[in-house]
Amino acid sequence: MPETIMSMPAGATRAAATFAIGIAGGALFHLAGIPLAWMLGALVAVALAGLAWCPTGVPSQSRQFGQIIAGTALGLAFTPAFVAGLLHSLGLMAAAALLSIGAGIGVSVLVARLAGIDRTTAYFASLPGGVAEMAVLADRFGGDTALVALSQSFRIVVVVLTVPVAISWLGRPGTFDAALHQGESSLPVLCAMLAAGSALAAALGRLKVTNNWLLGGLLIGAGTAFLEVPRAGVPFPALGLSQLLIGCALGTRITRKSVSTARRFLPVAIGGTLTLLVWTVLLSLALSQVSSIGFEALVLGTAPGGAAETGLTARALHLNVGDVTAFHLVRILFIVLLSAPLYRLAVRRGQDRPR
């Protein structure tokens, strides 16, 4: 389910309380030395508040702005040297995307049987796509949009809560600079990039482009990096703000009501996500044998999470941000192009009925 959105002015108090809870959680995680502290801390704190029947909610623009900041930071990894080398990995990324989509389709069969839901709902709930995009497609083909949105939301939450900590526990931090140059960043350049990213994202939204807020910032960041604009960077405070905004928005998706209304379905959906994570590890191990990309970056690149969240994780763990982001962009493209045709092939030709 999407993050809780409120009307003003009553929503202002709720939003202020939600952000205060998120800041407190982020600060605690930061003091504890947990990776991606501001996102994870905010997510956990806001989710716990929601489970305790505390009303939570944020303006939709807050997560959108967080995604623009994240996209800009991720795009700055696309330097001329990186783009030149990226062409050699596109085949690997395409194969990983197809295998991940295939794994999602396989998991959907189990979800349908174990949760007792129709194959259409299970298909769009299990595919590693975006919350809004999968819900829209589910509605078009007669699925349960509420269950699809809930499953997709919890999938991202589970990935965000498990993958960064697991990679950190491996004890092998990356050394990738990502060419972000925090020490050389200029505030006017940063503001110009964010303004341009916002304008481009709005234009992409009018064109119905999926993930437009992340892509708007990413394209501006990538263009800035490719043109080698001096003093272009996203400093740590801005990245922390991005993490906080995204974490708070994700946290509002977990409430007592959302959990209680899908008691049978939700554990199965979470189990499906964990199954996809196991598949991600196995796939990354295999890909690492035929690629120069590190295992940790491959895990993040093929994980069934959002591009913004996994990209920020790569950045926090000093992994190759460009590789991780490129993997997700290729998968997003394949899902946009293939999810509906594969649905007709995999589900409509089979038995589309409750199991």
C-alpha cells in the first residue's frame, strides 16, 4: 500500500510527528553505527509507531524529493569512463533482469497456492517491480490492487531492512569513490541539479514514465557527471535527508490496519520476498564467476528492492553505485516492457483461479 498521504492543515501535525519520530530513529541508528542509519532508523521507528496505532503520514512530495536527491547522487557515478565500461556489462544485466523476472513468476505460483489467492494478484504481487506500476497493471487485469500494493511495499521494506545489514556483516566494505567528490561540492551547483531534476521528473510524470522522480534526478546527475561539471556533488547532509525522507515514507506503509487486514497473505508474501533474496544471493554468486563486478554490488544490483534504496545502500557501503543502479534500470525497463506480455503467457494461458 502506498505511504499515508494527508490533507492540510490536519495532516501537518501528523507529518511533523512522523518526521520527528523518523529523526529520532535515524539518530539512534546513527549512534549505533548501523549502515544506512537515517533510512533504516526512520523506517523502523515510524513503522513501530504505526503498529502501536499512532497515526503516521507524510506528504507525497517528501518521498519524491528524497528520490530526486537520491537519483542525482546515483547519476553522478555515470562518468565518461564508467559509461564506456558499462557497455560491456549490458548483456550480463539483461540476463540478470530476465532471470529475476522469471524467479518472480515462479514465486507467484507458490504465493497463489499458499495464500489462496488468484494467480493474477499473486503474479503482480511477486514481480520485482514498483508499487504503483504493479498495482495499476493488477487493476487492469482484474487482480486485487490492495494486496498487490501491500506485497510490493513490504517487499521493499524487507529488502531495505535485511540486505544492507547482511552486506555490512560480511565485513568487506567497498572502496568505490563513485566520483561524487563530497569535499568539492558546490551548493549553487547542487541546487541547480535538484531544480533541474525536479523539472525533468515532473515532465516525465506527465508522460506517464515509471519511476519519474528517481529518473529525473538520475538523468540530471548522469548528464552533469558525463559533462564533468566542476564541483558537482551531493554532500552527506543531503544524502542523509534523502534517506530520512524515503525511510519515513516507507515506514508509513506499515500500520496495524495494513497488517491485520492481510493476516494470511502477508506472511506468504514476505516468505516470497525472502525466497527471492535467496535466489538473489545464488544468482550473484554465479554472476561473480563470469564478471569483474564484485559479489556485494551484484547482490544489491539484483536484489528485489527499489533502485533508490539499493543505490543509497551501495553508496553508504562504498560499493559501485553505477553498476548497482544500472542493473536496476535495466530490470525496470524489462519489467515495463514484458510484465503484461508475460502475464498473458504465464497466467492467462494457465488456470487463473483461486488456489
